[in-house]
Amino acid sequence: MPKRLTADQYIQGLLAHDRLVLSRAITLVESTLPADQALAQQVLAAVLPHTGRSVRVGITGVPGVGKSTFIEALGMHLVGQGHRLAVLAVDPTSQRSGGSILGDKTRMNQLAAHPQAFIRPSPAGRSLGGVARATREALLLCEAAGFDVIFVETVGVGQSETAVHGMVDFFLLLMLAGAGDELQGVKRGIMEMADAVVITKADSGNELAAKRARVEYQSALRLFPHAASGWAPVARTCSALTGDGVAGVWEEIGRYLTLTQGNGYFEQRRQEQNLQWLRHSIREALEERFYARPEVAARLADVQQRVMSGQQSAFAAAAELLGLDGGA
Amino acid sequence: MPKRLTADQYIQGLLAHDRLVLSRAITLVESTLPADQALAQQVLAAVLPHTGRSVRVGITGVPGVGKSTFIEALGMHLVGQGHRLAVLAVDPTSQRSGGSILGDKTRMNQLAAHPQAFIRPSPAGRSLGGVARATREALLLCEAAGFDVIFVETVGVGQSETAVHGMVDFFLLLMLAGAGDELQGVKRGIMEMADAVVITKADSGNELAAKRARVEYQSALRLFPHAASGWAPVARTCSALTGDGVAGVWEEIGRYLTLTQGNGYFEQRRQEQNLQWLRHSIREALEERFYARPEVAARLADVQQRVMSGQQSAFAAAAELLGLDGGA
């Protein structure tokens, strides 16, 4: 098999639910080579009518919260019900040399080996924008290849969560029970994005603490404003070890889908997300072009220094740099 | 006096703390006429060394929370201590015909009449980006004119809070006591920006409910991650009617300043905010230029429709529109 397939081979392979072709198509959308990008866009355009028919779930939580074991447990529950599950990741800190949270598939032994599951680590070595874009395109490819549930996981310590929130239908925040300190690593704003907070590791004598944490988070979530979806975020406990609460998490997602598909929010949100991706793609390309101009790049560090120290106003500095752009 | 002053008249007037000149200089930065903008930048550049020496406080809360009376009470407390206070607003919904939350200065009777206070409604009739930019420039002008405390208020129902958060040192969220429903109007994410939550109207038999709300919010705030500032957000009650708690709010801000000026966060944050404004100014100008191109404007609605309905991928559509730009 050649290194790169033809557009037709990718398209036919995806629609035939060929996992090997899916894997290679994702490699293609991750590539930054112009020829690969052009081919990738051709493939995406062809399979687009076959996308959109999955439930997209964002899952976040700091390292140590038990994300892999949670995904393994919930994933096995889903494939047991007949679902086909793809697990993707957005982790801009991951390096090509490994270090991706999903790089070590051994933490998802059973799921990784299951014929109805597909696990793919985060693309590496690129900016958040690049990683998020590649992941979103991979998500569409997985849908074209027949996966009806997509998990997009992220590490919960950076800005990736906003990107993931912009590509999923339901956003799940994993938390540990504890005295409050456990939240130190979670970035501000993440809790308010959550449609559900799940307290993990509710087992091995930790049950009571988990239950207490659940009550605390549930009342904290009640203080948050009602979302446009009409959904009131829930807090639950769960043990990947005993399996307690795992099915319950999926039931909550089901309730969310029933509600939002009924009131029209689900479809409306998907449309808004599409428009957002259009705006972001344009913005990123414009900024990339601008900052890559030699005359801008040559002046930037100096201008930033003056703005930072308050010697020049941000607006005057912007006008100066934009002037170098020749008004183009 | 002519309609427009010379650059020198603006500069001398500001540095002489002339309120009438300040008012006209703000009108100048609010103007969208290219000639006014050029003059405004000249004035800003000249007074820039005299800016930055105020405490910048963002104040938000939905209509009905008692924002004007709170600002009047806290403001009178501050001028009584010898401070010079400027009150600005960011309200992109306000219309030239009135409707600005500060348009009706009668709700701040005493403060509006006080020689150490300066109240300026939100600039009207522009986008959030335009309003935010004008307000940030007005803030610098107020500092040049000798005001040492600046309040920037916003209505708490839109995206303005993020813009205000990006221009202030301390962010105050006003809340009413109640059963949780009162939060409906506050946008998600705002609570996690708050350095302090103040429960207003803790008077007239409402004292107990306010105290209960304070405890609730205080424990909710504890669940939030620690901020980079090292500051743990606080919840307090306050009555603009009896004056109870008003001085206490200012004391919290003082504690925040002591902490963050001591650990270096205050200065570092100001520098980051400057850089952010540079990036945003450039981004806005690039996007404005792009979407204003006739060939882009002519295709945009059609492309958006196809992306929204899922007929075209966001990335392919972006590439199509960017191609119209001739790679410039």
C-alpha cells in the first residue's frame, strides 16, 4: 500500500468503515504539507454528507483524576450496547516523542483492543489552533467511518477546553473528591462549561467523600446561570473500578440529548459551532499571514517591548505594525 | 471654544486636570472620523507617561441589582477619603438616543455633582470592540487627568465582561440574595472572573437572606481554582441604603492591591493586558479589512449558509474566502 492513497481510496475506505483507512486519513488531515492539505480537503468535502450523525462528548479532568480508566469503563459500557466509539484527544503539550495522554493506550487495554472502538492520540508538535483544527477534522472522518459516539478528551489545564467545548455537544468535567485543593490544576472557567461534573474514584472507602463532593458541586452548579440549552448541569459520582455510576453518566447524556433535540438547541448549537469554525479559520489565517510578513516580524519584538512597558499605547503600536502591511 | 481643540490644548488641559477638556478628549477618542482618530492617538501618545497610576475596578451586575446606588455609595466613600474617582461604562447595547446605564446620571445624584468625581456614560452606536477600545482609551485619559480610582461598569449580560476584565485590576460582581433564579441573567463564566462577589441590598429585612447568600457564594468561590494572583475571591454583603459593608468592599480591594503589588502580579498583569490590547487591535483591524473587501462581502452570506447547514466544511469555506483575498 503506498504512503498516500488517492482521494477515492480514502473516500471509499471511510464509507466502507475501514479502520486502517480512517487512521491514514487522520494522518492526512494532521499533515501540514500543502499537497496533503489539499487532498485532505478533497476527502473531507466528499464525506461531509456522511458526517454529523454522532453524539460528540468532551471529557476533561486534570492528570490523576482517572480519565483513562473512566473512558475505558464508559467506553466498554457503550460498545456493550452496540455503539461504535471513537476517542480523540486535544493536547497541544503532547510531543511527537510521546507524552500524549492517549499515547499510552495500555491504560485503555480492553477498549483499545475492541473492534467497535477506535482510539487516536492527539496530533503533536503544533499550536493549539492547529491541534484543534486537526482534531475537529478527525472527528468528521470518524463520523464518516460510522462511529456514532465520539469522545474528545483534553487535559483540563489549559485553553484546550474552550476549543473542545466548541466542537462537542456535551461537556463532561471529571473531578476528585477532596478538600477543594484538587481544583488547583483546573483552569478558571472550565467548571462553568460543564454539562456534568463527575466525581471519580467513588470506591475503596472513598464513597462518602465522593458523595459529599457531589452534593457540594451540585449546589455550586445551581448557582450558575441557566444555559441556553435549558439543561441544568448535574453532579454525579462514579467508580471505574466497581462500575457504579458509569451507566448513569451515559443516561444523563441521553437526557440531555432528548431535551436539546426536542427544543431545537442541539441543531442550533451545531450550526453555530460550524460558523464559529469558519470565523476562527479565517482569523487564524489572517493573523498567520500578518505575523509572517518579514517587515512585521522584524519590528514585532521591539514594539511589544514598548507596549508592555507602557511607552507606547497598544493602539498606536497596532497602527504602526498595520501600516507596515501597506494597508493590504 | 472651537469644536475641536488642538493637540496641545488637549494635552495641557488633561495634565492640568481640566474636566471639561477631559470630557472633550473622551469625545475625541470615541469619534470614528479618521482625522479625530489621528488627533486622538497624538494626544494619547503625549499623555501616556502620566497614565497607569490608578486602581482600575470592574463592576458588573444585572439590571436591578442596584449597581448605580452601589457605585454612588462606594464612590462617595472614596471621595470622602480624598480619592478622585472616574466612572466609565462598557455597554454596547446603549443607543445614542439614551438607554445607557449611566445615561441617567440622576441615579448617582451626589456623585455626579461632586468635584472629585467624573461620570461618563458608555460610548454608543458601535460594536463591542469599538466600545471597549474607546473605554480603554478614556480610562487612560482619566488617569492623565489625575483620577486615581477608575470604575468601569458593565451590565453583566453579554460579552462585555471579558473586555472589561481585560482592562481592570480587580473585578467585582454584584449579586442579589435569592433562590438562585437571580443568576439567570448573568452570563456563564462571569462568576469565575470575579475577585469579589458582593450581595447588595442587605437591608430592610433582607439581611438574613443576604448573609445566607454570602455563605453560599463564599463556598462556591472556594471550589474555583486558585488564581495566578494568589488571591482567594471573597463574598461580602453590602447595603447602599445603610452604608453597611461599603467600606469593607474597598478594604478588600486594598488587601488585593497589597498582595498583588507585593508578589509582582499586579505589574505583570498590567503588562499582559497591554500586550493583549495590541494583539486584539491588530486582529480587529485585519478582520475589518478582510470582511470589508467587496469580493468577500459578496460571497459571505452564501458561504455562511453552506457552512451552517453542513454542506461545506468550515475549513474549505475559509480557504475559498481567503483565496478571494488574493493571498494578500
